[in-house]
Amino acid sequence: MLSNIYGILYSLEKLKTRYVVERNYERAAMVREIILKIKSNMKPHQQRVVQERDELQERTDKLGKFILDGLIYETLSEEEQTDLSEQHYHMACYLEILNSRINRF
């Protein structure tokens, strides 16, 4: 059941971010309140795992975009490119583990 809630939370976080980018702060605040109400029903350790997963997802997405964009990435040494690709792979593996844990809540 909580894995469905997690999906809702993730979607709400994305929506809140979109509203902030669009400078629609009233709607962003409303979505934030909904997120807080949902999270208040979760146990503290579950909240921390979800927060960790969200933060890692954001960093993984940014690194993936950096690699795919290629403008700076392609100017790096082959060794640095390999390290960044490996880092992205392991971040994605870690995300899978966190998702698995969340699905068991």
C-alpha cells in the first residue's frame, strides 16, 4: 500500500517543483501541505528512506542529463567519463534498493 503512496508523493514533489519554477507559489504551498499530511502518517524511518530516495533520484537524474547532454562530458578525459558513468550506474542500483525497501513498507 505504501508503495502507491510513495508514487503519489513522488508525483506531488514533481508538481510542487513545477509550480515553483512557474512561480505559482500559492499552488506550490498547497501541494506542500498535502505532501506534509501524507508524510505525517509515515513512520520516521520510512520518511527518511523516502526523502533519501527522492534526493538520490534528483542527483541521479542530473548526472544522467549531464552525461547525455555531452557538451562538457565529452571534453573530459576517458578516465573521468568512465568514473562518471560508473557513478551513475551505482546510483541507479542504489535507487533500486531504496525502491525495494519502500515497497516493503
